[in-house]
Amino acid sequence: MSEFSTLERTFARILERFPRLRTAIKEYYKKLVYLRFNEPGFQYELNPNVILITPQEWAGLPEAKGEWFFGYYDKSPWSLDMNRALFHRPDGEKAAIIVLERESKKESLIGTSDTWNWQQGSMAQWLPGNKNLRVVFNTTEDGILGCRVVELERVAERFIPWPIQTLHPAGHEALTLNYRRLDRLRPDYGYSVKVRNFSSTQDLDEDGIWRVDLDKGTGILVISISDLACHEPIPEMKDAQHKVNHLIYSPSGERFVFLYRFIGNKGKFSRLCVARSDGSDLWLLMDARMVSHYHWRDDNHLLVWGRTRGKGDHYYLVDVNTRKTEIIGEGILDRYGDGHCSFSPDGRWIVTDTYPDRARQQRLLLFDTLQENCVMIGRFFSPWNFLDSHRCDLHPRWSPDGQWISIDSAHEGIRRTYFVDVSKIVRSD
């Protein structure tokens, strides 16, 4: 087995209060064990029941050169009708936003962004409504950080002076945060470009989560970081740095969930919070120091990789009304640790990935919640030059029809998006 052991994970947990030392030791240790566990020449291995293709193959187009990727795990590159696919093509400080059209076998450049990162791209995504033919992505215009909406068939576009993080399912509003603060505290997810409407050192009373009206182009602060720091405070918050990230609307759009983190003298602490879409009815769902990735199953339940004081680190199903937690896939799904998890459109399957193990291999996993068994879809090599903020997580994403999974991978030595046909597995009973 090449995954990290319980003892290794326990030691990493002990070092949580010393983040810089933990990072240094972890990177040294990874390289040391790699010498023993690596598989020379290994690139990837697939389950015999799946097919791996590039977006160009999917669209019937010639293979393209260079790098491309989609972004985060909580969004889908496919349009709702499964005819188009969206991704980024980096070019220096900017990234081109590309749309592939399957029926017409066409590739289109619909814009460029100077506000992007390797983990989440420019937050490019399909805007709900209008037959899903609008794309929105973050960028700047005249020194203002905002988003651009491109209507594909009308070849029209408009700039909104607010960036986006998560879109309401109806498509008329969004939630956003301060990407400049993120750049200072977690540059993996922030934007380094200087703008006039956000600051990396904004006052905590004037920073936090904004609700954006996409029709009017206006925004209002609905939860400030000061609000969060005063909500069930603990001593570790004193003299800490604060930030929010990973906002996701519920399926109905009535609520949203987000990650609140503070970093101080005793290390990093994470809280999982939920609120109404207007910022009211703020609830603290998980507060045992560690929470990372999550996804809505329905309006009342979240799938979360996190920690509880009684049971430790696992995938949990969290009831957002009662805060009751239930371990999902104990000893099966959680054996590989943290991953970017999400439910299939029909709610039966969970897809997740793993971070590189001792052999620098990332796993793509499917968990059947009915049969309670886990299927390994594939293993992918992660080269050593893809580290830290430049890392290439698989970030698995479901297609709207639940038959495909999109991943970003660097197993060929270059960062690219791939489509995995899992229809033979998810259709079996």
C-alpha cells in the first residue's frame, strides 16, 4: 500500500499548531518515502470499465498543444445540454477562456482573464437560465475587479463590477468574497492583480461575504469577518488573521455554506458555517479545528471531509438543521484521507480524489452509497514540479447527465483536463 498510514497522519495532526514546521517536515518526508515507493515510468492506470479522453476528442476536434485546465471541483465544465465544454488555457499572466462545441465541432475563444489561479481558475462557469448559453468569469476592467458575462449565441457581453464565487441556481445573483485578502493569506486561491475596489488589508467590518445582484450589478455585504470573529469566539482567535473561502449555494439557493478560517499563534483553525442567502440565521456546523471540502446532497444535508471531537477525521453527512453528523464510508472511502468530494446528480454516487501518496499517485474514487462499496476509477502520477500553489489536484466534477467525470491532471508532465466516461459503472446495479 502506498497511501499514508494512520501513524503518519497522526503525526501530521500533532504538527497542526506549527504550520511552517509542519510544511517543511511534510515536504521533506514526502521526498524521502518516494525513493522507496515510486513506480519508475508510471503515468496512469484506469479501471477497465472506464474510458479516458481529452476534451478535443470528446468534441471531435484535433488535439491541441500546451496546457489547459478547468478549475475547482464544485462546478462543471459541461453546459446543461452536454453540447459544450468550458476550460482555461493559460498564457503568461492571463488565461484564455475556451468553449468547445460538440455538435458543430468548433472551438471558440470567448475572452481572457487576468484574475485566475491554478486551483479555481477565474471561477469560469455556466450561468443558469437562458438555455445555459451564458458563461461568466472573473476579470478586471479599468482597475475594477469584477466578472464578465458572455452570451454565446448573441455574441454579446457585459461587465459587472463585482467578482463571483458561487452562483445562485436561478442565475440572478451570486455570492463573492475578497480575492485580494485571499492572495495575502492563501495565494493559491487569490488574485495578485491590484484593483481599486478591494484591498488585501480591508477592515474586518468592511470585508467578508457579499451578495451580488447580477441584473443590477450591485453588491451588499451580508456577513462581515467581524461578525464571524464574534460568533461563538474562542481564545485562539486573538491576534489571528481571518478569511473566508469556498462559498456554495444549496440546491434551492435558500442557504449557502462557507469555510471560515483563522490563523494565529496556535496554528490554523477551520469552521464550517451555513447561513440564509441574505446572511441571516448564521449557524456554526463544524468546529473541531479541521474542515476542508464539502458538497450539498440536498437542501438539508452536506457531505463534508472534516473532524469531530468524538470520532476524528472522516467523510461526514451533516444535517444543516440539527448539526447531526454521520460518518460516510467509514474504513472504505476515508482510508485515503481528504479529497474533493461531490454527489452525482442522482445522489447515489460520491466521487472524490486523493492527494499524492508516497508514490506521488493520486486516486480517483467512486463510492456507491447504496451498496457501500468503493471503486477505484484510476491512479494518476503527479510530477514533482507540480507543488504548492502550482499543484494539480484532480478536482473531479460530474457532468449534468451523471455519465462523465472531468478531472485536471499532470500525469503526462503537463497540466490538462480529461473526461472520464463512467457510464458502465454508474449504470450497473
